[in-house]
Amino acid sequence: QVQLVESGGGSVQAGGSLRLSCAASATLAPIDWYHQAPGKERVLVARISIGGIGDYADSVKSRFTISRDNANDMIYLQMDSLKPDDTGVYFCHWRDSWGQGTQVTVSS
């Protein structure tokens, strides 16, 4: 059983950037970021290995960067060139553990 707490969401205009953070209660791998658009199911957007290697959904590749700080059990999602379709709640995830989510709103 672990705890995951996201932060860093907010409202930005299209083309802007946000950096999301996930504070974990242990060093976890792999760990994921999911996106849930309004009225939609959660979709995996990024995954990071224990060694810090990231994999990305095609929709965010080249725009988002996942990283981690194992010493502090932190996982980050740097979101650049944001689009309105990126709007929604972002969750960090490990196995069956989920954070509470952080809201991202991208306006046109």
C-alpha cells in the first residue's frame, strides 16, 4: 500500500507549460501518469522506469517529459506546448494505487 499525491495543475493558455508533481510514499517502478478528459476514461500518457527512462503516448510525445527524483520519491511531468485536448485530470499511478489527481485546464 502506497500513497501518491499530485500537485502542480492549473489553468494555462494553449501553447503554455505546466509541471506536475507526484509525491510517493516509496520508490516505485514503473510509475505512470494518466490523463482523464472530462467524461472520458483514464488514458496512459507517460511511464517511467526505475532508471528514469520514459515512454509516451503518441499524443504527448515530444511535448511532455516524465522524470523522477528517486532520492525524494518524486515523479514529474513537464508539459509543454499544451493543447486544449490536454485538459482534464492527471493522475499518477503504480499498480493499483492512484493519486487524487490534479486538474489541468488549457484554454484556446
